[in-house]
Amino acid sequence: MTVNQLMNKLSPILTHVKQVDVYFDDCIESLFYKGKFNIKPIAFAFDGKLIENSKIWELIPDIEFITNIKDKWFKQQNHFTKVLCRLMIKTEEKEFNRFKYHPCKILELGNEKLQKKLNARLSKDRVERVIKLAKDNDDEDEFDEFNIEL
């Protein structure tokens, strides 16, 4: 998912929001182009306020990476993988040569306490999401896998 696709999918909940912050501690950077990246988000914030992951997952259930790499030539960057970083995305769309984009910038935070807190929060939210999905599937008794007539 590109930055523009992310912003388009989040647009229903971005009224009066000026900046979206995506926190991450895992990043893959392009081998050939500086500034091209794939990041794995661990938290989102709108104008500096953390947003529940469940709200993001409702709009984008399959979000795994936010990317601007268009090719397969990328490498793992060791200096990014263990340090908390923030991708700051402006909600105001810019235009350049008929191409629309959202200005963004990566900032390395290095705050281990916040990193642990965000990772723990993400783990807890993932467990709650799996439990909710399991309950939803238990309620639907469409298939009876043990009562098969031959």
C-alpha cells in the first residue's frame, strides 16, 4: 500500500486532521534509491494523538506495509530495524507535474520506552482482534465438519 492509497483509505476519519504519524521499528530501504522504503507500522497518530489500531484495521484490514518502493531491488537496513521511527505524512495533497502526492518525512526517535509501549499495545490489539474474529466465526454455524454424510 502506498502513502497515497493509505491516505485515501483513511480519508473518512481524517476530517480536520493536518498530519498522520505512522510509528514503526522495521524498515526496508531501496538498494538504489535513497528515500524509497517499505515500513511495517506499529501505531498511528493523528495530529499527535494515538489512534486505536482497531479503527485503522476497520478501514484497512490487510495493512502490512506502507511502501513507496516500486521495484524488487531493496535491502534490509540494520540501522532502522531496532530503532523507533516516525513517518510524518501531511494530509494536504500536493501536485507536481500532474502527479498528486502527500508530503512525508521519516524521523528517527530512538525512544525505547515508547517503542516497547507501542509494540505491547500492538500485540494486545492483535490478540483482541483474533479473539473477536474467532467469536464471529463461532457464531456462524454454516459448516459442520464432523457430521458428513457419505
